[in-house]
Amino acid sequence: MASIPCTFQIPFTSKPVNSLPSLPKLSSKFLGSQKTLSWSRPSRIGPSNGSRTQCWFKFGKNGVDAEGAGIYGSQGRDDFDRDDVEQYFNYMGMLAVEGSYDKMEALLNQNIHPVDILLMLAASEGDKPKIEELLRAGAKYDVKDADGRTALERAVNEEIKDFILGFFVQKA
């Protein structure tokens, strides 16, 4: 099950109240809570505006299916764009290594679909989870860059090449 920290806000007023306010009614279908919500008075140090609790939400058909919930693996080719390439370039530290966006911009200016560029970058980094996500989305491993290299030829090692090719063998 996915665990998402969440905060419930309980409004407080500065006017004195003779009775305690009722707790908010929650319409969310969460499965459980680590702490129960309770009434607490503001401390003299500073006002309190709510209680924190950790909730377990039911995602997907059986509560654990991230793909069915659209969290992972449900993207298609056209769900990836230039921003995704730039974010991955930054996330993997390629900007720090390269020193500029020139390499990324060169790939984007070659009229290669962003999902295929991401596959080339992920293969060069050996990022298996990202490679799998991209292949499920429809990335093509045989698209060539300006140097004539494909994602397979950019792969960091033979294990990554086999992983990419094995995905298509399993799919067929």
C-alpha cells in the first residue's frame, strides 16, 4: 500500500467557545491512520492549526497496483515531452558532467521523439527502472542520433543491452 503523509487542518478561532467544535468529517476512502485525530488546544507558544496523520490510500484495483492507478507504466509515447528530457538530464546529473545543455539540445533538435531521447540517455546511464518505463511507453531502441548511435549502442554495458532486447522478446 502507498503511504502518503497528509495533514488535516482544524480551524481555530480567537473567540472563546463554550463547546468544543466537532472534528471534520472525512469523505476520503483511506484504509487506516497511524494516529487518530483529536482535539487539542493551542499552546501558549504559538497557535496550532491541525493534527498530522499518516494515511494509507487504496490505489488501483487491489490497493497495491501502481500501474492500474496510473502512477507507473500507464504513460504512452506522447505523454513524454521536451520538459521530461530536461528534467531527466538534470536529475541524472548530466548537466553537471556536461557543463551545458548543448548535448541535450542537439538531441532535441534532431527531430527525435522525446521518449526515444530519454531511452538513449537512460541506456547510457544504466537506469533499468527508467528504461523499463520508457519501453512500456513505446520507446524505440533502434532510433539513431546524429552520430548514428542507437540506445543499444549507447548502453553502458552488455547487461543493459540484454535488458532492452529481452524486453522486446518478452513482449512478442
